[in-house]
Amino acid sequence: MELTILWYLIPSLLMFCCGVYGFITRKNMIAMLISLELMLNAVDINFVVFNRFLFPGELEGMFFTLFAIALAAAETALAIAIIINVFRVSEKIDVDDVTKMKF
Amino acid sequence: MEPVIPIIILALPLAMFLVLGLFGHKMAHRTAGILGTLGMGVTMVLAYITAFTYFFSGSSEFINEEGIRLQSVIFNWDWLAFTDSLVIRLGFLLDPISALLLVVITTISFMVHLYSNGYMRDHHGVWETGFQRFYAFLSLFSFSMLGLVVATNIFQMYIFWELVGASSYLLIGFYYTKPSAVSASKKAFIVTRFADLGFLIGILILSFYTGTFDFTNFTSVGVEGMTNVYQIDLTTSEGVRNWIATSPAPVFMGGSVLTWALVLIFMGGMGKSAMMPLHIWLPDAMEGPTPVSALIHAATMVVAGVFLVARLFPLYLMEEVALNIVTVVGAITAFYAAMVACTQVDIKRVLAFSTISQIAFMMVSLGVARPEFHHGLGYMAAMFHLFTHAMFKALLFLCAGALIHAIGSNDYTDMHGLRKYMPVTHITFLVGCLAIAGIIPFAGFFSKDEILTAVFGQSIFWYIWMSAVAGLTAFYMFRLYYLIFWWKEHKVHEGHHAPHDQPWTMTLPLVILALISCVAGFVPMGNLVTWNGHPMFESVNFFTNLGALDWSVASISLAVAIIAILIATVMYKKENPLPAKMKNALPRLWDWCYHRFYWDELYMFITHKIIFGCISKPIAWFDRHVIDGSMDGMAWVTQRISYAIRGLQSGNIQLYVWIYLFGVVLLGAITAICLF
Amino acid sequence: MDYSQFLAMKQEIALLVVFLLVFLYDTFMPRKALGATSAVTTTLFLLFTVWSFIWGGVAGNVDAFAGMYVTSPVCAMIKNILNIGVLIVLVQATSWVNSDFQKVRRGEYYELLLVTLFGMYLMISARHFLLFLIGLESASLPLAAMVAFDKNRYESHEAAVKYLMTAVFSSAIFMMGLSFVYGLSGSLYFEDIAMQLGSQSNTMLVVALAFVISGIGFKLSLVPFHLWTADVYQGAPTPVTSYLSVISKGAAAFAFLVILVQAFGQFYSEVWEWMLYALIIATITVGNLFAIRQKNMKRFLAFSSISQAGYIMLGIVGCNEMGLAAMMYYILVYIFSNLAAFGVIGAIENKTGKVEMTDYNGLSKTNPWLSFSMTLAMFSLAGIPPFAGFFSKFFIFTSAINQGSIAIYILVLIALINTIISLYYYLLVVKAMYISPEEPQIEKFRSTCTERVSLWVTVLGIILLGIVSFFYDSIFNAASLSNLFGFIA
Amino acid sequence: MFSNLLIYFVVIPLLMLAGFAICKNIRQVRAVAVAGSILLMGLSVWVLCDYLALRAAGNMEEMLLRGEWTWFEPLNIKLAVGVDGVSIAMLILSSIIVFAGSFASWKIDDARHFFMWLILLSTGVFGFFISIDLFTMFMFYEVALIPMYLLIGVWGTGRKEYSAMKLTLMLMGGSAFLMLSLIGIYFHSAPEGSQLTWNILEISQNASISTGWQYFLFPMCFVGFGVLGAMFPFHTWSPDGHACAPTAVSMLHAGVLMKLGGYGCFRVAMYLMPQAANDLAWIFLILTGISVVYGAFSACVQTDLKYINAYSSVSHCGMVLFAILMINTTALTGAIMQMLSHGLMTALFFALIGMIYGRTHTRDIRLMGGLMKIIPFLGVGYVIAGMASLGLPGLSGFVAEMTIFVGSFEHTDMFHRVFTIVACCSIVITAVYILRVVGKLLFGPVQDPHHAELTDATWWERLSVVTLIVSVAAIGCFPNFFESLIRFTFSPEIFHAIGLN
């Protein structure tokens, strides 16, 4: 059987939704970070797939994906650094505990 | 004539007011008094000159070849132009009534100025505090009153009308530390102000439809004024009739414009002249110093209403209704006031009520005046009575002042049997009583007789009614006379504490006025003051009035007066049970009369309970709580909302993201709605 | 390839040079010379600002890299405006950066700041979503580090976490949207997108628009994408907060406008006009409602800045040169007013560490000049003449109403009524300083030279920017040269 | 630019501000204040003479002494000034009251800042009256509003914080509507394709605002100004605000600031949108008619002197708007006269109240009495003010009210007639509450023995009071001069609304 574009889009969409869901539900910030990664990767897949199927002649999507990956890496690094900082100060990385400032 | 003298007549009192008002407190009392008196004296002389020239010079601007007296405007300055046609002017209109009033006002005013020099200090010669202020106010009043009577247009009249009210307010409240005086002055001002509201609206209506304020235009141009000018001859009754027949007056709020205007204007007159039901301020006004009562509340200001009606008489002639209203109001007031006067204890109040009833006489006679009857005899009679009444009522008041000054009380119960202590006062007072009672040959007899004749000519019913009132007048005046001077005194006065006659400054005016009251009746008013300037008699001599008497009427009224006096004598000459008997005979009636038919209570109720209690207070509450509250409410609601939604900012990232997604969905929804 | 087109980017390049110089100085200079870092950086940046004012401009539209990068008088102008803001921020930051605890890291502060500025430059000039994304991220990620700058304060880290997490989340959403856009149009060039999308309408487009706009709305802290703002502003060190509140907001607003009119121009009337209305009303109102209750000055200014963002958006509604000019002018004025406020807050915080509104009670008795500048700032933010804020508000409303429909009148009316609420809470500060009877909480002190300089500059700006019409006129001239609005349908 | 006379109405106050900034002690502050206010008075008189001379020379332009300087080129915003009789009258009024006010606040504490804000306020006032460009007009309008907050908040008494906040927010709320309608006017100020303008003269010449837009913009504009004109039900800032404000501020606010409302109502709302003015007048006529009697009635039962006066101001200013809405030459002239007269006499009132309060430290009339004996000067002044307020001939109130009534009565339909008569009734109610307060406060026995040793007015107080009394009497005695000065503006050719009526 022949793989249409949907066969790629639907998984990426699922990945994205999983990411969103995880980000909203998981209390551990590292887990939330991972869900974020899921979302970003879903985006990457999207770009690649669109590029490959709809606009085969070009490379724009691919490039975008590359940059996106780089950005994701940077974000993760930064995020982990900060989370570690938080942990150092407050001994917790539970998202419900970083709610000192409110209202 | 040259406007110089008229200008001075108006300017001098004003100048006196300013000088005494601004620098009076730096002057010595005596100086201030003399200054004021002199000023008024000069004014009086000038006024006499003016009146004399008007009546007797016979120059063509005052009287035309067939002997009809004319209205002549000496000067007329634009003061305020509302539109091109509606212009308030300050001017000097000289015609029979204004000339007459000039004489009256200046005379009385001068007398009062003179009298006050003695009255406004106690037996030890200590001056009343604020003596200078008193004279300043007197001058202000004289100025306003003079301005009122010489007004060339109705708005000028209104202006001075207000000024008169204000000066009366100031003078009534002269003893401003006395709460009763303060409230009396307040009452006087507000009641008259209320009446003036009617006056004002009347002016607005009239001026709008005639397009003018000027009296001369009113009386020569029809009410349709602006649109089609009726050049009508108001000097003959036919002219008036034709005019009414030919001109459908425009309608205002259901009634004819003219009716509305005249009735409303008359309302103003009622206020100033203390006609029922707007009379309540006058008795209280007696709180003021007695000279003031004599000047303002007996002789001059209170007749302003009569003057107003007389001034607009040609217009009133166009509206039967208005004149009838004037008659009815006058008649009722006259009777009411006379009834009340019979029971009062305070001598000044008795005089006040008698004033009301006498003014009512004038009103009635204006109301019944018709051109076709003796050339509008009523009009002449009213003016005549105005003149005579001013004299003898001022006299009476000044006498009362003398008594009060001597006794230090307003109650006749403290006086009894003063005749041997104060002979001059006694005599003059008696003259005044005879005059007002209408005993020949005193002034009152003639004028009152003319009035009754006029009424007789109009309706027999009112004739009987007014004769009765005349009788009552004679009765209560002599009741007062006897109670003061006869009756045996309670406490024995001896030594220099004993009441005695006054210094000459006070005596002189009494004597002069008494003399005038004796002779004033012989003034041939019929040739001087008539509504259209037509003289009534071909030739005049000292006995013209006697000759002109309609003896059928005269004898009756004379009889009534004498009978009334006899009754009074019987009842009050010496202490006896009769009065008590009469009182017990009709207790209810006596009570009602004694309490002035509870008018004051009624007014108290209306003002305090209804206006303050049911309108002002609720409005004030509404403002504070509803209007203001709604504004505060907005702020409160905002605060509440802000507090209610603070949960969104819970500090929890995941909630933030939830809201974020919600927002995204919302945006998507909007997009979808807009796209599909 | 033709390297001369790099010349189009001369402002960016100059900025990079400044950045490198600072970096090298900070890295290789002997420790004792590092005390001068602030001075050096400020001077360099000052020189750069002056330079870019005089030589940084371009005559017309210049594009490079096949249209990925476009600069124009407007872009130059907005970059200059940002430069001014950054300069003031740098001056204000000096005393904080050199405080004992921070001075070891003072280099980083400047470097990160310059990098973010560079990112914003890219956002402004980008006409291709890839470049835009790079700009966006390099403007936001270092900020997270800056927010976390105060190592010893827990709030600082919490703020950083909140900022970063939400930022990454939103950029993920944004990129997802971009992917759909790419799928629909096959290109990431704004022009191409505009052409390709034409006026087609399908579900993907809906998702794409919603995602992309929300992504940028996050940077602008439009309601309901604003929730990070308050916490981050409160937690971050004051110099960072001020930077965050004015500079990145200004850049984002401009970029937002560019994207909307360039990439999605043809949806103007039918789609995002209404989106904007909704966003503006929500932003202004919610921002005000939250601001009413705030006790912490920085948090309070955070919410006020949210509602200010709503007003800035009004400039986009007009969707013409007038609106653009009004928006840029508003940003300029807003920079000065807000920085004046933050200058005072920072000065007081450095000296006493107090940031609560109650601490300001009776400030006028002890520190009249600080209170005076604060009052001016508040009046300007509230839009009271004769201060600049009044003019900027008036112009932005005018430009919005220029669009003419009755709906816009209602929108503006709502915005105006909101100005009353905002006036209320701005006056609360004034009241605390001048009217409240309590004894002064803060004793008299003399703020440092740099703080005073910055305050003088900002106060002068508040007074002069409005009355002297030169500024608005020149901005308007620049704006009228921009042919941004070609695609508006 | 500085060749134009009018610009100095703004320049002088600004110089005064600079002067205050460098003042060392209170004596210098007073010197600057007095010198400046005298200069302003002189200037306004000079302008008046100039104006009369030009008119006498047959110059029939709408506005004279015009000047125009481009400000914001792109939006065609100009700093445009020009005066006609009305604005000159207002300028004279303002300068007199500033003069009297600076004497009335002779002993205020922290005088330097007080005067700075006060003068900033009057800068706004003067600027508003001279400018004929909607933008500058609005700018000066708001400049005049804001200093009130600090003036009341810092130097006020009683619940000053609350009142100051309420006053500021309500007035700003009004100006929010105003701003919207002004911008709206701008975008319809010229026919399609031609240059839009803010200049009211040009706008009225173009007359290009379609009726529909007029219906939309007029109410907002009128309400916007009406709030400052204390129109029911937007008047509620006035009692609290006045009650808590310091003397000079009450004077300036009630005397001049509230006039900005009425001035704007006819100068902007009715002048630029005549059609709507004629068609919608009845709505506001009802509101203002209410506020005339409403204010008077609620003044009857107040016990705080300033509240009484504030409510009477509501009533009198209601009269102003009422007359404006009658839309005919006489009534509008009367409205301006009423502005003048109310401005002066209410300033007089507040000055006296402030002075009395400064001595007795209470404003509750139930706690005072018989003051006439103790402080005769102030007492007499108060009586005169009262007489002016209840419309005694010879004082300004009478002239204004009569003009209004005569003008309003020119409408023949039932509606206008009824409301005119209702308005007339206010003269009685006014008499009631004025005499009530005079009787309670000045006459009768002395209530509080401590009041017995109060001292009468000092020279500066006397000066300020006498100035105001003289001007009140001047208007009352020679009204024709002022009316003829004003009436020109309201000739139907110039004031289209009247032409349409």
C-alpha cells in the first residue's frame, strides 16, 4: 500500500497533542520539558513531511527543521540549567511549588 | 420738563444710601440722621415741584388742549437690550398717578426720617445700634419706591419691585439679633418673591406677545402687538370694546394670553399688597421698627400692588375676568382682615390688618371701575383712597410708635388710659381713627365714599359687603382707641417714668400728618387723577368733593360708621363684661379670628412638611445615595471583578498554559467564524 | 554570492561589533579593568546609537538574501527607538550591575542584553519566517537567563522557569502554526505566503492563523497569552524587568504588525481585524482590572504594561502609515515613561530594597525629586497633558478611528473608558507619595549619578517628546515611506 | 508667534511657573502670584480694548486676533488662537478670579507648590478659552483638570482623598467621551478628499458632518462637556469636590472650570453640529431642567456651607446649559451672562466660606449664628453674594437670569414653555435656601461663645472680596456693555444652530 501524507501528519499531530497533554498534566518539570520536546519534534516532522510531499523541489522546510532542532536543543539546555537553579534554591522541581508569585 | 430734577429725585436717595452705607459707621449718629433727613427733605421738595409742574403748569407736554392729562416720559435710558424691541429702559414716566405717588412717598418718607431721629433712641438718648444703617436702608427704600412709581416700562417696575422687596427685607430684619425679626423678614421676602414669580411670568407672556415692555406701548398698542398693530383709542370705553371685539388674543395654556398675563401680574400685586392668600407676611413684618412699618407696610410699598393694577388699568379693562378677580380677591381680603383686626391684642397687628383691609378697598374699587360709570370713578377713588390712607395710616402707625416708645410694649393691655399722659398722641390718634372710620370731614370719609359709590354703581351685593367692612373698620379702630387711651390703667405711672409725649422730632410729624388727614379729603382728586386723564369736573373749588358727593351713598356709609363707633364706645369705653360676653357668644368665630383663620399654620405645614419634608429631603437623600451611590457602585463593582478574577493569575504554569490554549481556541473560533 | 548585501544589515553588524567588543573586553581584560565594563559598554552603545542615527538609516527599502531580510527607513527608525531605550536601560542598570553581588557577572548581563537586542533587530527586519524565528528565539532565550540573573533570589529563578517554560511552549505552538502555513503556501517568505494563500479558506488556515498570532501575542503579552508577564516582571531583577517591559515589547509589536500586514494582509478585513478587536479589548480590560489591586510596584507596572500593549495594538487596527507612525511614537513615549518609573523603582530598590506601594507613602516629603519624576511618569502613562503620554494616546486613538467603522468607535470608547481605570491606579501611586498621611517609610537618600542621569533623560523626554512636534513628524515621515501595507485587502 | 497678543495668556502663566520654581520664600511666591495675576488682568483688559477697537473699525470676522502655527504637520494639528466677545468675557472672568484667588490663599501652607499647581490649572483654563483648534482646546482642557487632584488631595480638608479621586475620575470620564467625539469630528471635518482640519471655524464653514454622524457625535460631546458643567446626573463630583477643596481651588473650580463645560457645549457641540443640536436638544433640556430645580431643592436642606453652595452651583450651571439648549440669540447671551455672573458670585461665596471656615473651623450652619455682629465685613459680603445669587437687580444674577428667561420664552411650544416656567421657579427656591443660610449663619443670637472673639477680614481678604463684589455689581449695573459684547457671537449667520432653529 502507498503511504499518503496523512500517514505522517497524523502521528506528528498525535505527538504534538501528547506533548501538550504532558505539559499540562505532568508535575515534574523535567517531564514537562520532555513533553515540550515532543511538541517541537512534531513540528519538525510536519515541516519535513510538507516539504517532501507537497513541495519536493525545495529545501526550505528541511532547513527550517534543522534550525528548529538547534533551537530545541538550546531551549532544553537553558531550561535544565534554570530548573537546576530552582532545585538548588528550593529543593523541589515540582511545578506546583514554583507558585510563590501569584495574583 | 428738564430731566434734571427728576434725575436728582432718584439720585439723591441712592447717593444717601451709598454714603451712609459705606461711611455711615464712621459718622456720628446725629450727623447720619440729619444727613439722611435733609436728603429726604430735599427730595420731597423736588418731588413737590415736579408734581406741581405736572398738575398745574398746564404745559403742553402734560396736558393737551382739551384738558386731558398726558403721560410724558421725562427721560428713558436703555439699560439692557434683550432684543431690538425688548429693551429694559430706566426712565421717568410722569403721569397723574406717578405724580401723586411721588408726593405721597416723599412726604411719608420725610416724616419717617424725621420721626426716626427721635424714635431710634431710648429715653436716655442712647442711640439704637446700627442707627446709620437704618437711615441707609430707609434711603435705599425711598430710592427703590420712587423708581418703582416712575417706571416707564414694566421691567423697570419689576426691577424696583425687587429692590423694594429687598430693602423691606433689610428693614424688617433690622433687629437681626432677634430670631422673630429674622424669620419675619425671611417670610416677607419669600412670600413676596413667590408672588413675584407670577409677576415675572406675566411680564414674560405679555412682553412676548406685545413685543414691548413699555407702558405707553401697552396702553396704545394691542396685545397682538407685533403682528398687527391696533391703533385703538383707549380713552373711550367704546374703543376698548371694539378692540376686544376685533382682536382674538392668542391662546396660552388654554386661556387667552391677556387673561393669563394680567392674572399672573395681579398675583405679583397680591404679594406686595398682602391680598389673601399671600397676606401672611404683613402682620409679621411688624417686627421691624415702627417707623418702617409706617413707611413701608402702611403707606407706600404695600400699595405698590394697587399702583401696578392702576398702571396697567387699560389692559385690565380689556379683560372683564381679570377685573372681576381683582374685585373678588379684594372684597374677601377686606372682610377677612377687618374680622381679624377686631380681635388682635398687639396694636401694630391691628393696624397691619386694617392696612390689609384698606388696601383691599382700593383693589375692589379698581376692580369695579368701568369707563362707562362716571369716567371710571373707581379708578379715581382707589387713587384717592391710596393718598388719604397713606396719610392717616402713617399717622396711626407713628402714633403707635410713640406709644410703644413710651410704654415699651406692643400690647394695649399694658397701655390703658394713656390719654392724660400723652395728650398730643391722643389727639392725633383720634384724628387718625376718625379719618379711617370715614367720619366727615376727615380724609377717609371722602375717599371711602367715592369707593362705595363706585362699587354701588357696579354691583349692589359688593356694595353691601363693603359697607359692612367699612363698619367693621370703624368698630375695630375705635375699639383700639378706647382700649389704649380710655379704660383705667392697671399700674399707676408716676415720676419721670410716667409715659409722656415725645421730643419734637416725633411730635412734629404726628401733627403735620394729622392736619393733612383733616384736610386731604378736600383735594379735588377727580380733576387730577383719572384713568384716562379726563377731568371729572368743569371747575373746582375747595368744596368740589362735597358737592360731588352722592348723598344717598354717603349718608348710609356715614350712618354705618357712626353706629359702629357707638357700639365700640359701648363695649370698650370702660371695662365691662360685654366683650367677654360677645367672645363667649361665638367662641369658634372668635378663635378663628384671633388665630387669623390659621393661615400661618397652613403655610408652615406646606413649607416645612411638604416642600422641605417631602421634596427637598428626599431629593437630597436621592442625590447622596442613588446618584452618588451609583458612581461609587461602579468603582465597587470594578474592584469586585478584579478580586474575583485574580484566580486566573494562580502562579501555576500549567494553568497559564490552559488559558493560553483556551485563547488559541478562541482565536481559532473567531477565524473560523470570519472565514466560513 | 554577493557579499555586498551584508551592507544592508549595517545596523545589525554594528551591533554585533559592539557585542564582540564588549565580549572581548569582558573576557580578556585584566580583572581590575573590569570595573570599567559598564562605562565601556555604555559608551560603545552610545556611540553605536549616535552612529545609527546618523549613518544607520537607509534611503528606501533595501532587501538582502533574496528578500529574507529587508530594511527600510521605518525599520531603521524603530531600531533607533529601541537603541535609545536600551541606552537608558544600560545607564539605569549600572549601579545594580556593579553591586557587590552582581559585579562578577556584569559582563554577561551586557552580552546577553545585546544579543537579545540583535534578535529583535532580526525580528524587525525579517521578511522570512525562518529568520524571524531565529530572531524571536535569540530575543527570548537569553532573556530567560537574564531573568534568572539574581542567583540569590528565589523569585528570580521562579520567574525564569515560568518565562522559559511558557515561552518554549508558545514558540512550539507558533512553529506548529508555521508548519501549517508552510504546508498551505509552500514558502516562508511573507510575500509568497500572502500570494499563495490568496483568499483560500480551510481548517488548516484557521489553525495556522490562530497558532501564529498566539505565538506573537505571547511576546507582546496580549491577554490571554499574558499570564507569565506579571510573575516574570516581579521576579526578574529590575533592570531586566524594565528591559523586558519596553524593548522586547516594542520590537514584538512592530514585528507583529509586519507579519500581519505582510504575510496575512489579505485576511485583514475578514479575519484578524476582529481577532485584534477581541485581543485589544481583553488585553486592556484585564490588564487594568488586575493592576487595580497590585501592591508590588513591579507587578503593578507589569499589569499596566499589559494594558499599554493593548493600546499599542490600536495602532495596528488602523492598518495604514498613520497607524504605524502612531504605534512607533507610542512605543517611543512608552519607553521613556515606563523607564522613568522603573528608574525610580530601581533607585529605591537598590538603596532600600523596598518595592511595595505602601513603602512609597509620603515619599514626596523625603525625596521630592524621585516622587516628582515618578508622578510625571505616572501622568504620562495615564495620558495626561502636557506630558508625552497624552499625545501618543491621542494619536493612536486617532489613527485607529481613521479606519472609520462604527465598531472601531465602540472599541476606542471601551479603550477610553479603560483609561479612566488606569488613571485610577496611576493616581494611587501619586496619592501614596503626596497625599497619604503616614510617616515616610523611606528616609532621604541621594541616588547614584547614573540613576540621576537616566531620570533626567527620561523626565526630559516625557516633557519634550510630546510638546516638540519634531519627533512625531520625523517618525511619521519615516512611516509614510514604508510600503508595508501593499497587501491589505 | 509672539506678535500675537493672545499667546501671552499662556506665556505669562508659564513664566509664573518658572518664577515659582526659583522662589526662595513665601513673600517672593506671593509677589510672583500677585504680579502675574495683575499682568493677566491687564492683558485681558488690553485684549478687550483691542477687540472693541477692531469691531468699531468695522471688522466683522467671526474671531479676531487670530493666529495659527502648525504644530503636528501630519495630522494638520495647529496651535490656533482667536477670540470673540464670549471668549474675552471668559478671559476677563478667569483673570479676575485668579487674582482674587491668589489673595484668598495668602496664608496657605507650602504656598510654592500650591501656586504652581494652581497656575498650571489656570494655564489650562486660559489656553482653553483662547484656542480655536479642537486638539489644543482639548489638551488645555485636560491640563486644567488634573491639577485639581493634587490641589484637593494635598491642601484639601475632610474626605479629601475620596473626593479628589472621584472628581478626577468623573471629569476624566467625561473627557473620554469628549475625546472620542472630537476625533470623530476631525474625520468628518472636511468634505471627501480635501484636507481634514481641527480648526472649529473651518469645520463650521465646511459643515460637512452628515446628520447621522452628528446624532452620534453630538451627545457624546455634550455629555463630555456637560459632566464638567455639572449636568444632572453627572454632577455628583461637584458637592464633594467643592466641599473638600481649599478656598482658592473652590473659587477657581466653581468660578472658571465649570464654565469650561458650558463654553465647550456651545463652542464645540452646538457650533459644529447644529442639526443634531436642534434635534436632540430636548433630551438635554430635560436633564438640565431637572438639575436646575433639583440642585436648588437639595440645597435647601444641606447643613454644610460648601454643600449648599455646591448644590446651588449645580442649579445655576444647570441654568447655563438650559439656556444654551434654548438655541436662540437671547437665551445664549443669557447663558454666557449667567456663566460670568455665577463664576463671580460663586467665587465670592467660596472665598467668604473659606474665610469664615478659617475662623470658626466649622462649616456646619447649625453650629454658627449671629456672625454678622462679630465679623461684619464678611457678613455683609456674604449677604451681597446671597443677594446676587437670588437675583437681586443691580447685581449680576438678575441680569443673567432675566435674559435667560426672556430668551427661553421665545419658544412658543408647550414643552419649552413648561420648562421655562419650571426654571423660573428656581428663583423662589434660591431665595429660600439663601435666606435660610443667611438667617442661620449671620443673624440671630451668637451660637458659639467662642466665636465672640473672632477677628474680621484682613486686608488681603478684603481685597479679594471687594474685587469680586465690585465686578458682580459692575455686571449688574451696566449689563448692556457685556451683552452687546457677547451677543455678536450668536447672530444666526455665525451660529448656524440658531439659524436652523
